[in-house]
Amino acid sequence: MDILISYAHREADLAGLPIEALAQQVLAAEEVPDRAEVSISFVDDATIAQLNERYRSIAGPTDVLSFECDSVADELSDAAMVSEHVYEVGDVIIAPDVAERQASEYGQSFKAEIELLLVHGLLHLCGYDHMRDDEARIMEAREEELLHAWRTQEGGPR
């Protein structure tokens, strides 16, 4: 899998985090094809606020946005599995300043909040949603499961 990471904001704080490894683990757990490509971008509050307004009609910054390209449900057919084309999963945009504020509010580390937002964004690309209560329970349970597996592998909570 190709994980393309853009540090447009706070590269010094983020480049040392295992972003690519976590993304690889989540996508493998969700059985995304090896020929997949995902982009992950870290942007400032102004940039994510513009995207939030443009695509969700919500004013102000948010923590994470996901933009799906190739649908998991459509692309995981037998024909797609034998195809040679690159499976473009989509883009995850994370606002590290929002993540830092939330980490402080929720009493967890900046790294743990970034991990949560990354998993959350990737799950959206894989078809999960949280608009209804039943969907939210499923998505949150999957987030917890993936983060637990990640943190157990990485040596404990952050």
C-alpha cells in the first residue's frame, strides 16, 4: 500500500509519529487491497475550516475530514481484486491544532489523539459512518478494537 503523507502544518511535531505504520495496519485489518493508495494531510485550522465549510457547510475548524475516492464496497469485487489498477482509497485531512486542544480536553496525549483521528478518518474511507446511533456504535467499537491492537503492538497506551 502507498501511504502519501503531507505535513503542511506542524511537521516537527508529527513526522516522528508512526503515521504510515498505523495507516498500513488499519487498512490491512479492513482488507483493503495491497494496490491501495491513501493520502494523509496535516493542515492548519484555517485550511480545515475552509474545507469544512465548502464540503459540509459547517463553519469553523473540525478535527478530521475524509474524502473517499474508490468505494470499498464497489472496488472489492472479484474483478477489482485481479485488476492491476491502483485502488485510490481517498484522503484523510487532520488538523493537529484541533487535535492538541481535544487531547488536553479529554486528558490524553497529542499522539493518542492523532492516532484516534487517523483511525477514524481511515474508517470513514472504508465505509464506516456515525450519522445514526447504530452506525456510531459499530464505528466506535471498531476504532477501539484497532487502537487496542495498535497500542498493544506498540507497547501500551500513549
